[in-house]
Amino acid sequence: MTKKILITGAAGFTGLHACEYFSKKRYHVIGVARKQISDQKWQMEACDLLDKERVYCLFKKHRPDYCLHLAGVNSVAQSWSEPLSAVNINVIGTLHLLEAIRQFNPDCKVVVTGSALSQSDHPYAVSKFFQQKLSLEWGRLFNLSIIVAKPSNLIGPGPSAGIVSVLAEQIVKMEKDKKIEPISISHLENKREFLDVRDAVAAYEILLNKGAIHSTYEIGSGHMNTLDEVTRIYQSLTENELTFLSVNANAENPPDLMDAKKMKELDWQPQFSLIESISHILSYFRVIH
Amino acid sequence: MTKKILITGAAGFTGLHACEYFSKKRYHVIGVARKQISDQKWQMEACDLLDKERVYCLFKKHRPDYCLHLAGVNSVAQSWSEPLSAVNINVIGTLHLLEAIRQFNPDCKVVVTGSALSQSDHPYAVSKFFQQKLSLEWGRLFNLSIIVAKPSNLIGPGPSAGIVSVLAEQIVKMEKDKKIEPISISHLENKREFLDVRDAVAAYEILLNKGAIHSTYEIGSGHMNTLDEVTRIYQSLTENELTFLSVNANAENPPDLMDAKKMKELDWQPQFSLIESISHILSYFRVIH
């Protein structure tokens, strides 16, 4: 029987991959985005998660088997300029979703995507901490089937605002313009646990099907890489000679590796190497530019 | 120089005591309640904390030196029937207040009153946990002067919905009606750390003046008493023969005693014994009935 999955944040980087992935796997996908989007291969609904009544209607109308909650503010800069808005969207938006499920669709299994950030250095991190904690509390208080997924740094083809994509876009622009300029970059030595977004989406499917409710799952590649290593991979994939201008930035505490043991017990393994992901990102920008 | 203090929840049990206390101590008191209240000896403003713009106006207009934030949902039953509303009022209402202070009145010193509840057994406790944690995070992120106070079980004369007041009201009603009926009561053996509301308000003043910002202070009497002991005190203060009908209720885990060491280092000591508090509660109901 076809399972119905409602995916929030469906116009975003991960959301687009998730809609495509679950459609291909023959789920009935309902993508939810703030604004109406047409011409997708899957059903779309427009809904602002801050509009409680609209969220309630969404679940009353569709009663999905699964919900993958990807929507939210994910910009640190925006969270500094509009901190209240970050908390409202990430926490209260999530709560509207959980309340809709509690009241109208209590058998729906939900994956809420949290953040790998372990520190609370900015309002974004604080909002994600609260989102995760509140989701688990709500699940426990009202016996809802809620799982929290904490992915590491997601990369891959598509409209990502992350640094790995920003680099690719600049490299492809130079290829097209036949003009070489140094690329400004900060944090060359800081380490990140990059994970292909498609590996993350596959993990979300496993969690929706087999994850233990009230649990948190960390999802990561198991490898730390510096941006310097990323730039060297880009160099191996373009004929231009790349030069980088290192911009000063505050030193960061290195993040911890995700503990993906529980994911591996569910037979999940990342499929994309860092080189494959980066090569696909470059191809994506070469096609769209 | 007269210090200006804005007190939210000014129509509530603790709020009324706080307004009276700070007025007597010659602070300029601005009491804030959801609905307009006249005939108070102090200035009152009507403001729903969920109305962000109204909250901003309040702080732009008054720019208080201190803010004592007492407003919020404090009913466990209401938090079960309207969980979203409990989180909205306690968390987002508080955030509106902190945002007003951050933007228009960053030197204001704030005491946010949390809850002694250490478990998250109901939406009320969850909302109070988030309120406290978010207040401290906001203070730290934006360098605001925020202190969290965690009082134990407050009792005292005035419009309290707590069990100690409910008992007094029934006892006084029997005195007036000259009719004796058994009083239903649950949790006779459960222990509570009762503290007089006036002692708590005195502690809040000390915290506003001398408390260390970004800190949490527990405020308690240091004594655990059962409701059975409370009923025996009531018996000693009324001429009627009291009988109690013990109603079954789920057994509770006994709460921990508050750790008031940090308060004592600021020279705070409770002034009211349990017998004094109970005797004043009884007098309060004898006068108003």
C-alpha cells in the first residue's frame, strides 16, 4: 500500500532531495513550502507553519502516515538579526505541527531534523536545541511517534547556501567567464563532518520506517575534513588554477564527530564519498549556469 | 533616587504581594496585567505578553530599572487542555519581554520566576523549563542582566489557587455557614516545601539589587511538610471539628528541597513560619467572606 509522507521545507535544499527521493520510492509525497510552487513532480501545498489553523487543516486534509519536518530558519546570520523570528519559526512552527498531529493524526510517525551543533553560540543553535528538546518532550507527554534526527554538515547538488556549494558556484562562474580571480574563504583549517544530503535523506527514510520513537539519532559520515581539503578536491576537478584568499575569522572549537552507531544498527551506511559529492555539486552548477 | 520596577502578572497572587511590597519600599511600581485594573495604589498597565508590539511599547514608554516577570500560565490542568497556549504564554511571552529589553532597555535588570519542578510530567513543567533555559540563553547571547529565581511552593494570604488556600476557604465557609462537612483532599502524605509568598517577594528584591546575572537562585524555606501537618495546624486555629476525606490520587515522587544556599549568602532568610502563614491565610478568608 502506498504510504503518504508530508515533507515540510520542501522548497529547500534537503527538502527538494527528500521529495525526489520519496517520490522515486513510490511514496505519495506532499511537499509543503511557505509559498505555492507549481511544476513539481509531486503534490505541493503552501503553508506557513506559523499559521496554526493552516497547519491543522493540512493534517486534517491529508492525514499522512509519515511527516519529515525539514522546515525552519537555518541561517546563523538571520538568527542574529531576527532572533525572535528564529525561535518562533523553529520552535512554535514545530509545535503547531506536533499539535496538528496530536489532535488530528496521532498515528503519524514524525522525524524532526535537529542540528549537530552542540554549543549555543547563537540564537539559531538555541532555537534548534529547543526544537529538538520540545519535540521529544511532546512525544513523551502525548505518546506521539516522534524521532529526532541530527545530521552533520549536509552537502550535495542543489540550492544549498553552504560554503561547499558557494565555492563550486564561484569556480563554475570563473570557468564560464574565462576569468580567474582569487576566492575569499575563511576557516580553511576548521574541520567539518560533511555528509551527502542524499545519504541523510536515505537515513530519514530508515528512521521513519524502523526508528525507535522518543529517540535521537545522529547521522554523519564518520570523517572530518577541512575546507582546505575541499578546495584541493575542487582543484583536481577544474582546469583553472584556483587561488584562495584566506579571510580572518574567529577560531572555532572543532565539532565532535556524530555518533552514527544507532544508524548503522539500522543498516544505514553513507553511499557518497566526499569526492563524489563535490563532483556532483560542480556538475550541478555547470548545468544550471 | 527612586527606582522604577515593572512587575508582570500584577493581578496574580504573587504579583499583588510584589506590587504592594515594592510600593511600600518606595519603588515606582508599574504593575502589568492582561486586563486594565483600576483602584490600585500603584500604576497599572494592561498588556497581553503575546502582543509583541504592546510589550515593546511598554518598555519604550517606561524604561524601568528592574523587571520582575511573574506572568504566565501556572495551572497544570490548563496546560493539559491547552498545551500550546501554555508554551506560547510562558515561552514566547517571556521572549517578547526579553526582546523588548534587548532592543529598548538593555540595562534593565530582570528576575524571571521559574518553577521548582524538576520533572517534566506535564506541559506546564515543560513550558517552565523552556522559559528558564531560554531566559538564561538570551541573557548570555545578548549580554542582558537576567536572573532566574526558582521558588518552592508559595503560600500566603491573597487570591491563591493552591491547596493550602483552598482548604482555608472551605474552613472559613463552614465557620460562616455554621455547617460542618468533610473536606475532600488528596495527597495528604505528599510533602511540599511551603514558603510564604512575602518571603519570596523579599528574595526577588534582593536578587534585583544584588543577584549575579546569568545565575539561577533556588528559594525555599528549607522545611518539608505534609498536607496532613497543614490540616492539623488549621484544626488548631478553628473551633470546628475538621474531618477530611482522603481522595485517591497518583502517588508523587517527593520533590527535592530547594538549595537556598546562594540566597542565604545574600543575607536572605524566610521571616514567616508555616503557622504564621497559615494563620494569615485564614484571617484573609475570614475578612473577605
